[in-house]
Amino acid sequence: MPRPICSTCLRPLKVCLCKMIRPVTNRVEIAILQHPSEVDQIKGTARIAQLSLSKVRTWVGEDFSAEASFQAWLNQGEVFLLYPESESLVPVQSHSIESIRLRSHLDSVKVLVIDGTWRKAHKIMMTNPQLQGLPRIVLQPSQTSSYQIRKQKNSLSLSTIEAIYEVLAQLEADALSFKPLLESFTQMVNQQLAFRPANTIDKDGET
């Protein structure tokens, strides 16, 4: 018998996120390219951003070259890719948070985030050469990840929602306003930990 699903957060009612979510107003627009395998991933964190942020867009897939709405989005405002510089496939411009804040109107700045495991995020990059040339944001996280329920690539890795929190808090110079994102994330992690044996973790992690 199918499990009842929440019509808002699209998760089983047993692990519904809705009571954890608080609305957050952001000037910098966030867009998420989500790998299809993440859409129904119970431990995925992009859904928190989708439910919380006032300015957020999501496209699901692997190849976005024929996605007209995404292509139009890329051509409006300044678009920066949040993706590790060490993973660059071609030489790209990298910008510090401070340099973006000093030279840009934040209401016109857009940040593109890839949501998926490291392997799947890399596949999206390989499939979409247009992404490889986008200017990158150099992100210096203020804290290490608290993503205890999925394996991370290394100690500097962040979950999707933690990365979104960091980039918004730093770009808009207002960590307090974006704290609800981390609070929702912490509640989601604790919810998942309550359903599993101690010291267990997924083999694959988010970006």
C-alpha cells in the first residue's frame, strides 16, 4: 500500500518537512539544477531551499541545452556557478564573495547550484558545456558540514542547503536572516537519525 504523501513538501507524511520550514526573503536569486535521482531522495536537502526561499528556481534533468526557460534565465542578470574550482574542466573566472558584493547590484545576481552526488553533479557539468564557462564563486564556508546522514566527499564538502546558506549569508552579509535554512536542515537531519541505527551513513553524498 503506497505511503501517504504530503502535497506540499512531497515527502511521506511520516517525514514531512512542512513544520520545519520558515519563509526566508533573499535578494540574490538561487537556481537549482537537480539530478533526477535527487527528486525523491528522502535525505536530499534542496527541498528546504525550494520551500523556504522567496527567489528560487529549479530545473530537473541531466541535459539542459534544450530547456528554453533555463536558457532564458541564464541570459538575464549576472549568473555565478557555485561549483568547486578544483573541479574545473576549462579555465574559468573565479570571484570572491567580497568582489561580487562590491561590483554588483545584488538584486541582479543569480547563483546556480547543482544538486546531486559528486558523481552525478560532475555528469551534469560534462553534459552541459555551457556551465563549464560560467564564472565561479569562491566560497569559504564559515563552518564544517553537519550532514551526518549522507557521506561527504571530504571534510570541506557541504550539503546543498548548507552551501546555499553560506553563499546567501555571505553575499547579502546577513547570516542571521538565513539561519532558518540551517535550523530546518538540522531538524531534518535529526528526524532522519531517529529512524536509523547508530553510525550508519549513505555511501554517496550530495554536492
